[in-house]
Amino acid sequence: MVMLTLSRYEWLRARFGWLTGAFLVGYAIARTTGEFFREPDVFLGFLAGGVTMGQLLCIPMLLGGLWLILRTR
């Protein structure tokens, strides 16, 4: 629903990469939040600092999304 609303703005669609960046940031935040409520993988468990592998893998996705958003300015 958020992406549909954002895609209706012509000035956002004109900024190449902005909508993709917004999707990546939103997905990384949602996935990190979801990782708090699921069991960590049996063969990995919790990693350093009490984070799971899924949370660690969301960091590059979040950074990539932010880079795309900031690059369009």
C-alpha cells in the first residue's frame, strides 16, 4: 500500500531509483522487525551481540536502499 501511494507521485517516479530505494529500506525494516519474533536458525543460533543472521543480512539491503534514495538528489 505504501509503494502504491508513493508511485502515484510524478516527482518521485521521475527520480530514477527512489522507489526501489524506498522498497529496500521498507523491506529491510520490516524483515528486521520480523526477525525479533522468530527463532534463530538451529545451526547458527544467535551471533555476536544477540543478532540473527537475517538481521545482519538486512544491513546491506538497508544501506543499498539509502544509497539509492540519496543518490537521486
